[in-house]
Amino acid sequence: MTITFTDDARAHFDRYLHRLRSALSSQLSVDVSDVERDIISHIDAELAGEPQPISAQRLTAVLDRLGPPDRWLPVDDVPAGSQAIGALRFAGEWRLPAVILTLFVLGIFTFMRMILWPVPLLLPLVSVLMARAWLTSLAQQGGEIGARRWFVYPPLVTIYALLASVVIAWPLPMVVGMLTDEPTMRAKLVGWFNGRTEFAISLLALGAVGAWWLILGPLLYRFHRAVGWTFSPLADWFGRRHVIWVTFAGALLVTGSAALLFRMSL
Amino acid sequence: MLNVIGRGRIYGYDIVRQLRDVDALVVSEGTIYPILSRLKRDGLVRTSLEESPSGPARKYYEVTRRGEQLRDDMNTHWDLLTRGIAAIREKAK
């Protein structure tokens, strides 16, 4: 942007853009980053000729004309989960975050005790879905999460971290298991890599992960918005430039491990 | 929206400015942009970015052939509807 804001105005604008992303992120029919760019361009066009820096008061006048982002879509387009959560808000600002955390903790407890199967799997899942719907609803209302983040984020961070590690690194245990458990393969590795089998297995596993990232790269490039949606609201920042880094890291792992394996086999 | 874009290319912000001048149209200006995004997704408009000397690159909108077809159909429908309503009002006088 060519315009400059006062600190207050900048903070206000950042909150508005956050509200915009939250309100539209669940809409597959709308390209959120596209709309965000349009809004930034709109603000720039509206305020470019005015004395700089732009005050919060002046910015607010423009944002008021744009209207609250959660009102930009017809009510029918707002996800049913968010509507239901909205209806439940009267129950108190802390009640739902407390329920979300309780379900998650109960899930962990039953999982550790291995009781009430499949409840240990369902409880964290329900907790995450509720947390997402609650956060969407909160953002649409323009509310601040405050200390409630300590109730809502733990389930999200834990489940997302598990999911992400499975998606990113599933070839690692698979290759290690396959090469370690298969005696004939292990014997071949001993011959190929002059006895340094464990190190070779590690390199092969890393190479497999790198190869997976090379496959994952083009897929994520095409469906990069799916990442933001899946890990919402923690990965709203994810874009195509991050996919390029994933692919680059994959290429690095493949070439690095291949080079080392080749050197070991000499 | 398709009528505002017309037959040429138009800067997104200018679409909002033109609609702002329509007295009877009471709508939050921000509503326009998600609609444009949907029109683009549905293949009714296409966009192109052009560098601007005074700010971020400007996004221009242009109606596709499919968009023109839909716009013409909807305009025909609108004309029929307004003529029908006018006829009813005339009778009521």
C-alpha cells in the first residue's frame, strides 16, 4: 500500500482483515485472498490522496461504508455450525470454551486408560470441531478471544500437530519398518553400504520423505487453500510460496540422501 | 454487477464507485467484492492485474462470453418484469 497509517489505524485495519478472513474462510465459493486484495486496493484508492498518516477515525469511516465482513454473505451461506454456535452464545462467554477443553481432556484420559472405545477418538474430534465453529463465530462478531485461547487452542494445536506430522512424515516409519523387519532386504543393505546399515536406512527413509514432499508440492500448489481450511485458523497464512519451500526441501532431502548413499556404496 | 462492468475492462474500485451512485441501491460496499469473486469462480468475469504508478497493482474485471450471455438473459427478464409491473400499476390507476 502507498498510504501510511497511524499505529491505531494499522491495528484497526489488521483486526478488520482478520475478521474478513475468518468470515469468508469457510466459503469455498469465495477466494478469500482475492477479496482481501480487493479490500486493500479499495482502501488504498479511497485514502491515497489524503494527508498521511491516515488516522483510525478516517479509516473507520471507510471501513463503515464497506460494512462488517460477516454481513457480506447471505445468512444461508453462513455454515450451519456457526449459526448453531451463535444461537448458543447466550449460554455464556466461557461455557463453550470450557466444554471444548473438558471434552479434549476427557478424550486424552480415556485414551490413556484405553476405555470406552471409540470414545477416546471421538471426544478430541468433537472438541476440535466445536473449537473451530466457536472461533469462526467469535470472529464474525468481532470479539476478542483473550484468555479463552488457553481453553480453545490446546485441542486444535494437538490434533493439528498430529495430523500434520502424519501428512508430512508418514513415509518415515513405513520405510524404516519395511527395511528393518525384512531380513533379506537388511542383508542386501549390509552388502551395499559396507555394513553401515542403520545410517543407510535413516537416509533411505529421509529420501522417501523428500520424494513424498516432491509429490505433495504440486498437489498443495493446486489445493493450497485446503491447507488453510483444514488447519483453520492456525494456517490462514499458508500460501503457494510456502508450497514452493516444501517442494524445495523435498528436492534437497532426495538429492542429499541419494548423494550420501551413493558415497557410502563406493 | 455484470451491467456495471459493461463491455470493457473496469477497475474493481470503480465498480463500487458506480454502484455507490445508484440512489436506491442500499448495500455495504464490501459486499461487492465477494460477489465479484463468485462471478469469477463461475466463469462470468475474468480478471487481470495491471501495475499502478500510485499504489498496489490494480485488478481489472472483464465480462466473459458466458457472462455476457447471462447478463443479456437477465436484462431481458428484468425488462419483462418491469414492463409487467408497470402494466399492473397502470391498470390500478
